[in-house]
Amino acid sequence: MDIDELLADPRAADNPMGFDAVLAADERQEMLADGERLLDEHGFNAEFVPTRLGGRLDRVDRVAAALRALWRRDPCLGLGYGFSSFISGMNIWTAGDEEQQRNAAKLLLDNGKIAAAFHELDHGNDFAHAGFAARATDDGWLLSGRKEVVTNLRRADALVLFARTSSAAGSRGHSQFLVETADLPGESVRHLSRLHSSGMRGVQLGRAEFTDCPVPRHALLGDPGQGMEIALRAYQVTRAVFPAISVGPLDTALRLATEFALERKLYGGAVSDIPYVRATLARAYADLLAIDAFSAVAVRALHLLPEEMGIYAPAAKYLTSRVVLDAFEDLRSVLGAQAYLREGKYGMFQKLHRDIAPATFATCHEQAGPQSAWAAILNLHPCKFASRQSVPSANGRIQPT
């Protein structure tokens, strides 16, 4: 079933995935429980699991389209249910051994969640200076330090942890670990209070302190010292996909602003009769189409020009993030005071505006190596996988809400 069809009419009062339900969950600072149940029944996590492991992930444009539809309705579900596990999974499909990949695939296909525990408040996205450490022992590793601002940290069934494994200078001082949370001894992991945010209010941002937490030797992803390399290779995919996703919230915001401009009467006519308003709506629509086109290039390049993704992926992420934020600001000027209301017919706009801001700020500039993570994930050469003629646009059309 198409995701838009699954989510149904956003204006229907009895729709558990409608705008009213989404706004109510946002006011409670909770994930939309009915939405998560619906996605579980649909098996949405299969979008993030490669087909060779039993999922539906075989083309980047397809997973981007599925996530875009979800973000169009509720960015909190898009991040907390979807994109967080997608990010984590990319590191596993890139560097995990066969057993790690099979276990992670089964977990996701059973509607589980995997969290990427990379961030620390002192260092943000500067992973090269992360202080969280893993010390080798005779039978495994001991993890110590804090992980903060981690989506789904307390709800996750497994964690991909980024840790320092060497004090030596250079890029080989960190590694990644895949651990199931049920296997972590409670006395070694102390969960701290949840972090709250003005945007993505329903997403649970957790933080935890690890003290000599033992994990088995086979928890290591790849080889020691490959942590940064694995992350950068995985980011080739996630940074290319996010611009295609960001079209979703902007699409809904543009529809809301246009609906308001057509219905609101001012100076003896509709607001849409004002030249400035018409120009603003047209400019936002042009921005949406530009992002759609640019994101199509990025996701196609994953298959066709993988050696260039160290440039294309961060460029796409940086440029589209700025355009999306500016477009939202322009649309806010059309709605005026309605853009700040947290309820009513246009209450969804303020939520989308708040949600998209934290989703776009984490734009990094590191470049990955020439090897394509995507080709490695599918175990295929890009040219055998798709041709320039056979890969459609990441969108193809502006989907209805």
C-alpha cells in the first residue's frame, strides 16, 4: 500500500494519523502512538533493510519517497520511527559482518528500533574529538563516558555506539560498536533525564552515562580504528537522502499557506489577490521544485557516480537545508498570526516550522573516501544496478497530502 494512502486524509477528524491527532501528540510531547502502530502493521522498517536481508531497500529513491511521505505528515514520526533507524542501519550494512547484519535486519523487521549513539554535548558533530571511550579487555570491551542528544536512546532495542579506542593522533582513533540494549548490565548504564526541545517535541532525546560497561568482542563493527571511515561512508547515503525528505514538510506547509491565502478575505478580496502573497507562494513552490530536482541528482549519483558522493552528499544537505528554512520563513509571512497558533485549521504550520529547524541544522562538511557505501550495502556494482534511463526521479510528482 502507498504510504500516502496508508496515512489517509489529514483533515479527517476520525483519522488517527490526521493533523488533529498529530498536533495533540505534539502538545503532549509524545510520539504519535497510533501512528507507530500503523507503521508497525505496515512493516515500515522493511524500507531500511536491504532486499538481500529480507527488506525492501534496493533503491535510494524508493526509501526517500517513503520517508518523504511520512515526514509530510509528521516529522516526529519521520525521525523517531524512521530516519533514526535508517541512519543506524547504514553503518551496519556498510561495515557489519554477516551475523551482525542478519541480527540487525531481524530486529528491524520485527518492528524494533536501533539508535545511533554518536553525539556528546561537548563535541556535537565533531566526532573526531568524541570522549566516549572503549577499552579492550581479554574477552571484550569496556565502554565509559556519556552519550547525549540521542534519538530513541531509551526506546532502542540496539545501539550503534561511536567510541574512542586509541589515544593516538589521527583519524584511526575511533571505532563503532553494535550492542543490544537487553545485553547491557543495568549497573553499568545510567540513563539521565530526557532532553526536551522546541522542535521535534515528540522525539525522545535521551542521554546516558556508561561506566566500565562490558560488551563482547564481536560487538565491534568493522576493524578497530574504522569508526570515522564507517560513519563518513554511511553519511554519503543519509546526507543524500535527507534533501529528498525535507521536501515533505515544505510541501505540507506550502499547501497550508496557499489554502489560507485563498480563503482569507482582506481589503475586499482574497489574500491571494495581493501581488506580494502570490509572489511569495510562487517563490516557495519554485524552491520546492528546485530541492526536488537537486535531491533527485543526489540520490541518482549514489548509484551512478558513487566516487563523487564525498562532494555531492554534503553539498546537497547544506544547500537544501538553507533553502527549506528560508522558504518556511517566507510562508510564515503569508499566514501572519496564524503561523503561530498551535491549534485550529492551520495549527499544523507552526509544528512543521519548529520541527524542520532542528532537522536541518546538523550539516557537516567532512568528505568520505571514494568507495561507495551504497554499492557495498547492495553488494552490487552501481552500473549493474541502474542506468541513467532506468532510475526515476526521487519524487516524480508532488504527492498529495
